[in-house]
Amino acid sequence: MWGGRFDGGPAAVMRDINASISFDKRLWRQDLAGSRAHARMLAAQGIVDAADIDAILGGLDVIAGEYEAGGLVEDAALEDIHMHVETRLAALIGPAAGRLHTARSRNDQVATDFRLWVRDAIDALDAQLDALSQALLVRADEHAASVMPGFTHLQIAQPVTLGHHLMAYVEMVRRDRGRFADCRRRLNECPLGSAALAGTGFPVDRFAVAAELGFDRPTANSLDSVSDRDFALEFLSAATLAGLHLSRLAEEMVIWASQPFGFIALPDAWSTGSSIMPQKRNPDAAELVRGHSGRLLGCLVALAGTMKGLPLAYSKDMQDDKPPVFEAYDLLALGIAAMTGMVASVEFRTDRMRAVAGLGFSTATDLADWLVRVVGVPFREAHHITGRAVAAAEAAGVGLADLSLETLQAVDARIDAGVFDVLSVDASVASRTSHGGTAPVRVREAIAAAREAS
């Protein structure tokens, strides 16, 4: 490619370290799309003869068919996908192929290809996240009134509904989709026409190229155009957060599937066995999703470390921008698919959840609230009274709802029989009617709102 300047060829190791075709071959569709748009613009602007452009477009179509059929043969000497395409095009149509690179550089070419790829990746992930959200909504609707324990510090805190719990993840997915949408909006500017770093003297029409490729506009500064990888870092940031949300759900699947909890039974499709213990059913899929979140974070850190302190404009370090992005996409897409399958098929053992929901004096807050609402005591005093009632129940080895009225009145004489209306787990859940609360009526409203928004 640059034989006019160099007398000798690169060392073998130099050829290996310089080549990126092993991973950037994934950009072939985007590279061909960018080349087609660039070629048509060159013809429209009279920069390259229409006959040559027709030959170029025909050759690119042939290459697309070959690559679709798996015909890309990697050659480290050709370095990257751009030179593979250009070399194959020359073999197909001859010297006219060399005109395709008029008024562009590999710098603006790869920046455009990469943006197109990330944009496609975001669209694919958004569809997957929507499918996960829909699976969560279906199960939340099934269990809008199914009582389970709510936890803080992994200690039983207050009763909630399983539907409400699942809807928390719907909210996380909604934010994940919003972050990806924001990233897509910001990246949707076209670098083509920026050339190596300073723009080009040819009368190119960058707006036409941007429009053909579905970008909102061309990028505004040629230096920034070829050196910006904010969009990749933002993609990795959104992917990392989505992966952390998947990891939290996966962790709960792991905990809930354990025998001490027994809240769920994972189907065979999402479990594995043991090589030595025949009784085991391991939640390996959930554990792997949980583990992948660490790798997603590593991808973000890797690219941030690569980009830190690079001077304008392009530096070869930036060739390492694509592997972490590709890896993150693969990991996240796999994780979303796995969690969607688990959510859709897991068996929720609601009888067990209900039984555990009443442990740990989970309706203690309801007693305190009743004392404030009915007796009229300040909350801090009610908190103290309730603590004494819990101590009495603990000493007796019973739940709060199982204490006698006499025992409760020994704690505070102002307590009357009406208190028993609020001490059951069902009463506790039904009373939480504030916006965003766990009451079944609110859960069903939230489900309806989420479905309408999707």
C-alpha cells in the first residue's frame, strides 16, 4: 500500500502486530455500505467518472456476495478489512478500483464503519432488551399479588409482591434502553469526508453521504471526526450497566434456587449437573451471566485506558478500540438471551415465598405505622413500642400476628384489637398503595404503563 515510500517490507512480527483483519473483518458489511455511499457521491459530484463508479459498485456487490457466503480469506499482509476489500475489488475490476479511495482516508473510513457497526449493535441489543422486558412483564402480571419477602442487607425487611420485585428489573431495563438510545443519538454523525485529519480539497458532499448512510448529519470537525471514540466508550458504559443489572438478577436466581431459599426451580434447560454429585442441579447459566459482568467492566476499562492521553488526531493505539467493543456486544447479547430464557421458564415457588415472607417480624413497620395513624403517637415513639413488641414475640417464639392482645397491651395499653387488621403479610402488602408501591393494584398499574410505553 505504501511501497512508494518504503524500500523493504515489514518484519514478520511487525506484520502480525499491525494486522487487524482477525477482528475487524466483522465490519465488512459496514465497510461496503460506506464505500457504496462514497462511490455514489464521487460520481454525483463529478469527481470520478460514472463508468468507473458503475464498475466499482458492481464489484462491491460481488464482494458482498462472496463475504456473505463466507468467502473472506484473511491475509495479514493486507492488514485490515479496508485493504481486503480494496484488493479484492482491484482483482475484480482492475485499476478503476483505485479511484474508490479518492477523497477519503482509512481514518475517516474506519471511524464511519465503526459508528455504523455500533449503531447496528445498539439496535440489536435494544430489541433483545425489549424481549427481556416483555418476559419480565408477563411473569410480573402472573404474580402481581404473590407475596414474597422483601430484603435489605439480605435480611427479611417487609413483605412485597413478586410482581413488584420483577417490575424493579423492568425499570432497570428501561433505563438501559434509554442509555443505549442516548448513545445512538450522539454517535449518529458521519465522519466520511474528513479524510486523514484535515478534510479534503475535493468538492465532496458530506451531507449526501451522511443521509444515505442514515446519519443525522456529518461530523463538524475533521480532527475530532477521526480521533473520537466517545461513542465506543459510551456504548461500553451502557453495556456495563446493563450487564450489572443482569448480574443482579442472575445473583438472585442463584440465591433463590438454593435449598435454604427454595424460591424457584430452574428447568433443565438452564441448569447443569455435577461430575461427581448426581443430585446436583447447578444454576450455571445464571452464574456465567453474573461472571460476564466483570468482563464487560474490563472492556470499558481497557478502551478507556487506550484512549487516555492520546494526542490528536489518529494514533495506531486506536486499532485496539474494536476488540473490547466486539467482546462486550457478544457477552451482553448472550447474557440477555440467557436471562430472558430463564425469566420466561423459571418456576416460582410462591408457597415457599409466602411462608418466608412472614418471618423476621416483617410486618413490624405496619405495627409502627398503625400506632402513628390510629393512636397518634410520634413515629419515633411508635418505633420504640414496636421494638418492644418484637422482643416479646421473639421471646415467645411466635410472629407479631400471633401475639395475644393481652401481650401487646402489656407493651402499650393503647393497642387494641384493630391492630390485627394490619399484621398479616397480605394486609401489609395491600396497604402499600403509594405511587410505585408494592400493593397489587399499583403493580398492575405499573405493568399497564410499561406495556403502553414499550
